[in-house]
Amino acid sequence: MRRPRDQWLTLPLALAFFFGPALSLAFGVRPRAIENRRLADAPRLSQGWDVFPAIDVWATDHLPLRDRAVRTNTWASRKFLRELPSYGGAPKAKGVAGLPADTPPLQPPPRPDGGLRPFAGPAVDGPVTIPTVVRGRDDMLFFGVDFRVACSPNAWQPADVHARLGRLDRVVAKSGRRLVVVIPPNKSTIETESLPADFPGRECSAERRDAFWQQTARFDRRWYVDMRAPLEAARSRGELYRRSDTHWSPMSAAIYAEQLARNLDPRLWDRTTVRETGSRPVDGDLAALLGTPRKDIVRDFVVVRDGVTPAAGSTGRAVRNTTSSAPLFEPHTLFIGDSVTDVSWSALAPIFRSADRLKAAFNLRNQALLDALEEADVIVLEIVERDIVGGRAATLSDASLEWLEAHLH
């Protein structure tokens, strides 16, 4: 009361903080996605107790002017604190990272004694605070979730993941179909030379990463397509991942197409050329997540197959091709993948006579998904390393596997 001038200054700031977003919404400002996922769906009462954390995620996503607030916070943190901001842990509510709200989380297999088996990796003393974006050498940006999920005490044994993939393969094979699994490495797994010299979670994530990739050497090559070795072999040919983005480059997408084709049928890559077509600017999702949007200039590549042309029925998520020369993969193929498959789709498309793609999640009450599975002869499951290492691969949950066993005929 003795400092009225300070009070008059505080009052408009408080009003702007509490009512600014509501006023901006009234004047037509609408929230937009600033992360590498769509905005969270509205919570539903059918989610039970999970509705409360879901409300938190939904309200945060749909806050008007959120992108401006993130940008301002990043500017202030870099200017005055000389560091990137940290937005805490990964969202705990379901319905994030592009998965539907009712996607079940990955559960570990039970031990004989009925307990749950955590990752037998490095001991972590207390919680590890890792920023959402980690800045590497030469301004290379990395997704902090790569390290956060690897250092989490909820990470599971690589052998457990192997067992679940094997179970999924048996379910699919029993239905008369073929399964192919692709695990794109994290950017932080391939571009290790660009990682900063030291950052929270460096040691524990490296040990977890090495344990996981050692286990993949035991995967059955009939259903597993190794992507790490081909990518590392191509490092001298150019950048494999975008500098300010989580996704790999068009050159890596072409490598994905080649490795998948050779797994399906070695003859499929005959009369195929990977042609460089110049460069183009692409928005970086990690830079946008920081509130400092920028564009990466990437070398563009296209997969050209002699005589292959799109046919009627081709769309952004459906491939229908004809050919007069290069062979096509004849069985109808269903891709269940994340955004890595999305950015690689143009490279994958010329390989197939017919193929469709869906997001990498089993919505257990989705008849459309069941219909797509029933129509497929081959199922290509693509799950990025961070999701499968961190136990966020909903496709491998107990509920998903049991649902497939009951419904896939």
C-alpha cells in the first residue's frame, strides 16, 4: 500500500498474464502446433483418472499465443542466462507425440516372481534434468527426449523389446501375413560427433543406447531391417539428419527405401537410381520447439525407377503404381509408422504395386485399422529408436498384442 506506483505497474502485467490469451482468442488468434506432433485431442470422461493430466496437456497445447511465449522465453534464457530453456520432463498424459489419447503404454513382461524388470543399465543418482532441446557442435540441435527416455528408470531391458517383437511376428505370421520391422536410429545415435562435450544424461543414455543396439544384432533378419549400419556407412556422403530437426535427410530416406526393398526382395532394387535434384529449405522442428524457427538447406534426392508410374487411386497415404520395366513388390503392403515414414514416403512409394500407411499406434476401438490390417499381405512396422527404447511403442503393449491375437485372422 505504501508503493502505489509499483502496484499500478503490477496490475496491468497480471491482467495481461491471466486474460491476454482469452482476449486474443476472442479476437481470432488460434493456437497452432509448434512441436513435432499434432495438437492434443480434447480429454474425454471415458479416460477415467487419466482425464486430469490429459486436460493439462490439452490446455497447454491450445493456449493462444503459446508460440510467442516460447519464443520470448528462449530469447530471455539465451540472452540473460546464456543457456537454452528447459521445459521439464516429457508430457505424462496420453495423447502426446502424435499418438491417440487412448493409446496404451508399453508394459514390460513379468518376471517369474511376478515383479517387473527394469533396465539393468547405469545407475542414476536422482532425477536427470535434460532440456527439451540439446544444442550440439556447429549449432546442431538434438531432441532431449532421446536422452531423457534412455536415462529413465522406466526404460526396459533390450531383451524384453526383442521378445515383444518376436511375439508380434508370430501373431502376424499365424494370420498368414508377413511382418517387417524398421527401427530408425535417433539423430543422436548417428551424429555422435556433433553432440556437445558434456550434457546431463550423456553417460547413461550412451550405455542404454549401446545395450539396445547390441541386442538388435540378435534380431531375426527375416523380419528386421537394420538401418544403423547403412547410415553409418554413408556418413562420408553428406548430412544424414537435418541440422535443426529430429528427422533424417532425403538421402537417408533413400537409404531406408533401398534397405527395405532388399529385405522384401533383393531384385526390387534393380533398375533403380537415386538422383540428386538440388537443394531446398525445410523448417526445423527442434528450432520451432525452442521458439526460434529457422530453415535447414537440405540436399534433395529422389528415387527413380524405370517405367514406374503412379496409377489411379494414388493419394498422399496410398500408393498405386504400374510398371513397364522395373519390378514392383506385388503383395499389398500396410505401413504402420511415425513421422520418419511420413518424410520418407516419396522415396518408398515407387517400390510397391499397392501400399497404404497409418500412424504407429493401435487404437483398440478402431475398425478402420482392423480393416486395413485384414487387407494387407505384408505389414511394415516402423518405430523410431527413442519410442521403442523408452517404452512408448504402444504397438508392443500387452493390450495391443492381445488385441491383435484376438482380432487378426
